Amino acid sequence: MKALIVDDEFNVRYVIRQLGQWEKNGIKELLEARNGEEAKRIIQKEKPEIIFTDVKMPGVSGIEMIEWLDSISYPGKVIFITGFDDYSFMRKAIKHNSFDYLLKPIEAEPFNHTLAEAVKSWANEEADRKYKEAGVYDDVKRLRINQMVTEACLGEFFDPAEIASSLPTADEYDLTLISFYQMHHSAPYIQLLAEELEHQEWGNAFELQNGHSLCLVITVKGIWLSVEEWISQQFDIPVRLVDGESLKSLEGLPISYRALQMEWEDQHFRAIHRLNDLDHACRMRNIVHYVDTYYMEELTLEKLSSRFFLSREHISRKFKQETGMTLSKYMTKLRIDQAKSRLRESDESILSISLMLGYQDEKYFSKLFKKVMGLTPFEYRNHIKKQQTGGF
């Protein structure tokens, strides 16, 4: 990086050389000119990034030189050094994009502060120029504005004017939060929406850099229904929309966003609870089906808990809600129903039926059967046979 010192007084050029923290700020070469005409030749040949110049010099003055620089859109930063604080001079300097001005006598601290700021400003603008030349300027610009909006939403310092520059002028805006269920697919859709909003001058869409694949949409008040219709026609992935209150000033963005985020979180948690309820209902149906299939085995709440990864208490409570009875009573009903079928339709011994149903003790089985049916298995079989033969 190069710096040019332009002044018709040797002493002034010498003082500037001595005061400047050149290497610290990346200045590798210092150039000098005694007047504006000489400075123009050096600028055309050496293209210095930083220029310190006096205002009044023989021949071409500092003001005339900056007018020339402005006419050729020279990217370097010009800092005026003057012995007087003149309003008309300041107005001309600002008009022609001077970076700053310093009053004589020159002091080290303000001089080096201005130098550092000029170098930083030039570096940022140079980076922008390179991004433009590489064809990625728009992408970088969008990343920057997305980051800025994210920081604003998080309550960090932000410049409302910079966000406003990405929006159409309006007295009020509507805020909407879009949540994408397929997180890894969200970026192209957000970009598509942003381009459409900018093209229609409806507003803008910002991808929030917070890890949740959320998109904050800021639209001119009263436009949102048109935007929502466009989204329903263009988006082929599921999204969730959360509408917020109107925003009269972008300075209120952090507060409005927090209210919007709370509503999104409430909806999110309610959705999770609904999914959990559906999941539990599905798992309970699976448990009931499992019991219907294996009721002849020794099933317990502990075994079901281990198999279906739910607590004993949860299974016990939900099983009764699903079937209207406890697990023990439900299994007893299934076994007794099966025993009745076997006693009616086969000549199997009561011991065989008892063992088949999981009861190792025939006497216990007979006692349980009588408790439920009012008859022992033997009495029930005889009763059925008499009905079938027309007697009793």
C-alpha cells in the first residue's frame, strides 16, 4: 500500500513523514509532491491508496486536485491538511468525497487515528470492489444484511438505516417468521423469496443466522396476503408461518422480533406435544396388539416397559385409558375368552387348556374361570353340551 503527501512546504511534508505510523497501517511506500500538478502525475503512475494534501498550493490547489480525482472516480482516500477551518472549503471537500480533514499544527494522535480509519475504509471498499469483480458481490451483500438483521433480532447494536436501505420506503411494515421443516433445503427458497420481494418492491426476506432455519420477512404493511399467496404457489416444501404485529420503526425490530419468536416457540412446542401424543397413542396401540398376540405368555408391566422403552407407570396408566381395564384384567379376559372357545369347540382336557393359556396350576385356572364365569371349566363345558343337544 502506498501513501502520497502533497504540500508545497518541505517542513510540513517532513513532519507528516515523522508522525505517521506507516508500517503499522500497512503503508510500504511513501511518496511526496510539492503541488497539485506534480501530485496528479504521481497518482496516475503510482496509484497511491492514501493521499494527504494541503488545500492552498501554487498551481493546482488541493480542491482542484480532488475535483479531478472525483471526476475519474479515483478509489483512494483523500485527507486534507489545512491551516484554517473554513465552511465553504469543508462543503467542497465533502461534495467531492474527501475522507476527512486535519487542522494544522498537526498532532500525532488524531493524525494516526485518521490514517488508520482511512486505511480501514479503503480496505473495506477494495474488498467490495473485488467481490463485484468476482461476481459474488450480491451474495456477500446478502450475507452481510442477513447477519445484520440477525444481530438486530438478538438485541445487539445495529444501524436501522442500513436495514432500511434493503427495504422499500413505507410508514409501517408487517413482520412474519417462516419456519422450514426441511432445514437443509431452506436457503434456496429464502433467496428466491427475497428476490421476488425486492423485484415487486414488497419488502425483503432475511435468513437468520441462528441455527434454526428461520426466515424473517419484512413487508410493506397490507401486502402480506399477496406474499402468502406467492409462497403457496412457489414453495413445494412444508413451511410454518407466524404473523407478528406491525412495525412503525425499524428501531423497534428487536422487541417486535422477540414477541414473534415467543409465538413461534409456543407453536413449536405445541406441535412437539401433539407429535408426542400421536407417537404415544401409536405405541400404546402397538402394546395392546402385542398383548393380544402373546397373552398366553407371562407378560408383565416390567417386560412391556423393557420392550417398548416406556415406564411401567406410563404403560399402566395409558393401557387402562386405551382398553378400559388394567393389564392383568385384560389378559385374564383374553385367556378366559380363549378358554371358553376351546371348551366349546374341542375335547381338550382342562389341564391342557390351562397349560396352553399359561396357567401351570389347573386348580388355580379353574378357580379363576369360575370367578369370571360363575361356573368351573368342567361345568361350563357340560352346560354348553346340554345347550347343543337341546337339554339343560
